[in-house]
Amino acid sequence: MLDGKKVLFSGMQATGNLTLGNYLGALKNWVTLSDEYECFYSVVDMHSITIRQDPAELRRRARNLLTLYIAAGLDPEKNCIYYQSHASGHAELAWILNCFTYMGELNRMTQFKDKAAKHADNINAGLFTYPVLMAADILLYQADVVPVGIDQMQHLELTRNIAERFNNIYGDVFTIPEVYLGKVGAKIMSLQDPSKKMSKSDENPNGSIYLMDDPDTIMRKCKRAVTDSEANFCYRDEQPGLKNLIDIYSACTGKTPDDTVKEFQGRGYGEFKVAVGEAVVSVLRPLQEEYARLSKDKAYIDSIIKANAEKANYVSSKTLRKVQRKVGFPDRIR
Ligand code: TYM
């Protein structure tokens, strides 16, 4: 609890171009939940360097992402929107939690296995302990809820285990966080291969809709989306391409998959794909316009960065000091 409200924490990496999956699986839900909770939305730049980055490019992308959070409708006066690297408590708590996490647990993380396979020339220790930094992000703010897509579930489960282990030894130090998954959109798949999730790092750009894609590109990608030859408008796992498009359409319009099936029953896939394209464009257009406007306001964005870094440090240092005391670090002399 913070100021009488429950706490929400979530974050995104400033790596690659954000996709519709990031928006529907996370950002959109962040906006919906933001009134109800005391929220911390981090641009997790420290996570990004587990993969080699060009420094100037990372800085640029981090700022763009922070701007995008605001453009999506998160009020930076009410929500703490900040860079992870500006609050040193993340790294400090991560170190302590490293000492409460087992190698075996980290070895089981599927994202580590995937990323290690993809970046075989740079399997660094940071990539391995990445989920511990993520646990530190969440536990540092005593988060009650963490809205993410399905791909982060395993990391959330590990976070809960680490928190419970710590609490069992030292008493109730950490709030045990709950995961929040949206009803639809928690796993948006590639438009070209619906067995793979839509991803920033997909080599085939037609598989992903990027948040900054223009309307023509969005429409073209939707029309080319892989479906099936069954010509049977159903929401089921056996028709994964269609199911994914139904998810996208439903998440963009606020309808349920059942309503969408009723609406398009007996109509052709071609007509539906156009409707999906239009629904995506109408969700992304206001976001893009607001992003373009905000990007020009350097002084405003700078003021947000400064104020929110202070807030993040202030709130997180309370948990950090408590944890440091618990594990036996000497008190500071004032
Ligand atoms: P990242 O940057 O890969 O993704 C950001 C968010 O987008 C969601 N997401 C998706 N949702 C639905 N369909 C998809 N195809 C899709 N692709 C991505 C992700 O689930 C995520 O919610 N490790 C995290 C960032 C992080 C974090 C945290 C999140 C660091 N610390 C603490 C929550 C709490 C990551 O790399 O997300």
C-alpha cells in the first residue's frame, strides 16, 4: 500500500521497435489500471544491456519509450514513469536477491534458454540473472500487481518464490505480487507464423505490427496475415492464425472473441482482415499523434524524467534500507 492505494509495477525494454503485442499485452492494460493503483512504470534500460547495445541508440530508444508511455495515456504527474538506471536501488536489491536465488531456478527459465540460443556469442552472467533484476524491480516497490503478457509469467512465478523465501527467513518484508493478464491480448502471435509470439526481434517484419507503422503498412500486414483454408469462422486452437486475428480485433475494439465471431460469421476472411487492419489503425493513430506532439516538447519530458527519478528513489530506498537491515548490513551513521 502506498498513500492508501495498492501498488502496481511494470516495465518494458527499450530494445527494438515496440509491437502491437507489447501494446495489447501490456501498455493498454497499464492505462486501464492506472487510476485504481499507485503505479510505477519503468523503462528497464538495465535489462537491455544483457544484449549488446549501441549506447547512443539505447539512449534514444529509452527516451522514445518513456515518451510513448505518456503518449499511450499514462499521466506522468500521477504515475511514476522513470528509467530503471536512475534508481540505484534496483541494482542494489538485485545483488541481495541473487544470494537468495538458486542456479537451478535460473537454469529453468525458458527466456534465458531462448536468448542464450539466439546470442550464443554473448551468454553473459547478466543474461542469466536477468530474472533476479526483474524480481528486484517488482519487490522494491512492494507491488501488489504486475500487468504483463503471458511470456513473463515464469519470471513472475520466480519473483514470488524469491519473495516468499526471503519472508520465511526475515518476516514480512516483501509484498507477494499477483500477475495481471488481460482477458484478450496476453499473447499476440506473429502474423506470419501463428505458432510464434509477435516479437520485436522477429526477422520477418511482416510478422509484427510496429506501433509506429503507418496505416497502409498496417493494412498490408493484416491482409497478408497467414490464416487457413477451412473457411470456417471459429475461435479455436486448430485455427491459430484466425484465432490471433480475432484476439487482435477483440482487444482493439473492446469486444469479446465470442462477439467478434458472431459479427463475422459467414463473412469472408478477406473482409475480416480489413476490419482488423482498421481496428488496429484506429487504436494506433491517436497514440502516434500524441507521441509526435510530445517528442517535440523536450523541456516537458526532461522535467518528468527528473521528478519521477526522485520519486522512484524516494519510494524504493525505503524497501532497500529495510532489506539491508534484515540481512545484517551495518546501519548508516547520519
Ligand atoms: P518486454 O520488453 O519483452 O515486453 C514488454 C511487455 O510486453 C509484453 N509482450 C507481449 N504481450 C502479448 N503478446 C506479445 N506478443 C507480447 N510481447 C511482449 C510482455 O509480456 C511485457 O509485459 N522482462 C520484461 C520487462 C521487465 C518487467 C519488469 C516487466 C523488466 N522488469 C518488472 C514487469 C515487471 C521484458 O523484457 O518485457
